[in-house]
Amino acid sequence: MIVQQSPCHRSPAAYAHPSRAGLAILGEDLSLWGFVKICGKKLRGEPSPGRPAPRRRARLLLLALAAGIGGWPGGSHAAPAAAATAPAPVRIVSYNVYNYLPLSKPQIKSPESRQTVLRILAALNPDIAVLTETGGQEAVAEIAARLREQGRDYPFTSIVRGEDTERFIGILARRPPATVRHREGYRYSLNDRSVEVQRGFAHLVFTWENGYRLHLLGAHLKSKLFDPRGQTDMRRYEARLLRYIVNDILKAEPAANILLVGDFNDSPDSSPLNTLINRRANPESQLYDLRPLDGHALSWTHCQDEADSYSRIDYALASRALLPEILFAEVRIPDIPDWYIASDHRPLVITLRPADQPPGARELQGFVRNIRQPAPPISFFHEGPVAGTRKARKATAEEE
């Protein structure tokens, strides 16, 4: 637009850079140093031959600054080519696949259940999948091979080992991580006994050509099933060790992009979740619960048949620095009619754009005590106070 409005008839090359386009308004192409010298003359009141009158020139200087400064290196218009080649959004799926053991072992899972898991993963089409309750490398390799048959290729696979020799965290990825730092063999002391973390902690660092780095952590904390060593304390200690890993990452990289996903086997108000989120720390060191929702604005992720109860025990926690890159419209629990055939858990989908963005207050507007609380759909619950409550009676009295 500046080229069309400029009174100077110059070649298109004069406007190849936004800063040159802005400076062309002054009547000549100038280097950065030449522009600074003109500004100095203006501030000292020195006349510039052949230039506009002082007041009009001052307005043109401001216009040139607005149009051109951003074009210099480091400005707001720097590297337009990089913006054009920004990496595509990355879809990450966290999914407890419920005892997906290799075919070489006795099966708990039915063939129909295995097929449904594969169909769900193929439909979600993640770039990276963090799977809990896999049966080890053989099972993960089988999942990758079956997905390849459906046109979903995952050349990188990995597992994390722990005390549990039946269930493992498995990773599938379309691009190999720059670094694999799985935490295996971590131990803690409980009642004077040394206890190994049940399933270890996954840690992978993915990098992109634009310099973006993502620390992806995966965990499957001790379940609520009875353990003579104390299942509740075991889960707490595992959460504490996991938080130490987050602290170490942030100490080395204060603005690290961290995404922690998995099955944490506890409620949002529990001690393990409070430990992981760490609300007492400064905002840059806290984690934020992305709380994916399904199409009915419900957040439950697990169904326990015996108790006929639905709860949220699967999570996606993000560091403060990562929040600007999260595409919240694509943070969800997919509505899958036959989810219960595949597993007793529902998958979580997290989508982000791998390009660093400056953090701001906008990303925190939907969070209450570090938990995302998006507004439910209109008329999802009820339009007014429930009849019979004191709030409803008070509202009725005020209307009368």
C-alpha cells in the first residue's frame, strides 16, 4: 500500500524491504544510519534542504517509523519468509490402551478391543502418541505396524521401563526426538524400604527447524489398587519425583516448553496433582491443567465398572511458556461412541503450534487455580437457579 501511495516513482526494488518502503516516503532511500542522522537534525532544529516543512516532516517521520522500523532486523516484520514456512500444528494424543499386551502373551484384551484401539488411533492420526498400559516393545511395534497398514507411519517408537514388568509407557512419533531422556530406575524411600517407580517417566525433547524445543513428559503413576507398601504414598512419592524432573528442566531452561501427559490415577484436588502443578511457586514455574473436554463439556476420562463411576484421572499439564502455543480449540476429548470397547479410558488430544510466542495474560484468562475452566455450551446445565433452592426462592421473590 505504501508503494501505491508514495509520490516517488521508484523501481519495485526500492520497496523490497518494509523499512525502505517507509523511508521512501521521505523522498529518498536511506540506510538506517542516514535515517538516524535526519532524525538528529530534526531534533536539533537544523533545516534539511529539499525536505518537507518541519511540521509536515515530523508527521512523515512518525509515519516512516510506523511503516519501516519493524522491517529492520529484530523488528515486528523481521523474517517474513520464516513466518511463511512456520511448522504445521502438532497433534499429541495421550491414551491408556488398557492392557494392550503382545500377542505372544496370554491376552486380557479381546480381539475386538485391540481392533478398536487401532481404529481410534488411526482416526485421531496423532503426530506423537503417548500410550500407557502397553505390553512393552513388542506390543508397541505391533501397534506401529498395524497403523502403518492403515497409512499412519510412525518410524520412531520407544518404551519406558519400571518396576512393573507387564505394563509400559510406549511412544510413537512421526519425527524422531532430538534427545531421549527416559527416567528409568528412579527410586524413593518408603517406610525404610527402597521402592522403584512403577513405570518410569518418559522424557523426550523434540526440536524443529525454526529452533523450537518441546519437552514431552509421560507418566503412569501408581494406581489405587492395593499394595502392601501403601499405594497412596507410592503415588505421592512418584508425583514428587516427577515434579523434580520438571524443576530440573526449568532450572536449565527457564522458558522451557513442557507438556506432561499421562494417567496420574488421582483426582484434580489430590496431593499428587497439587504437587505437580505447584501453585506455591512463581507463575513461570507452575504447571497448568489444560483439562480437555468432550462435545458435551464433560471432562471425565475413566470409567470404573465395579463402582459405576466416572472420573478424571488422565491429564495434560503445560508449562507457562507453552501456553501461548497451545491451540485450545483443538484440546479435546474425542466423542467416540464405542470408546468403552477399546479401553476403560478415553484419549486426550492436545494440539500446539511449534513456534515460540511471547507469553501474555490472555492465555491465563480461562484458568481458575491453574485449571482450565472454559465456559460450557449455552443451556448445557440449566438456565437459572434450580427450583427449590434458597437461591431460586430469593430470585423469585426479587422478581415479584
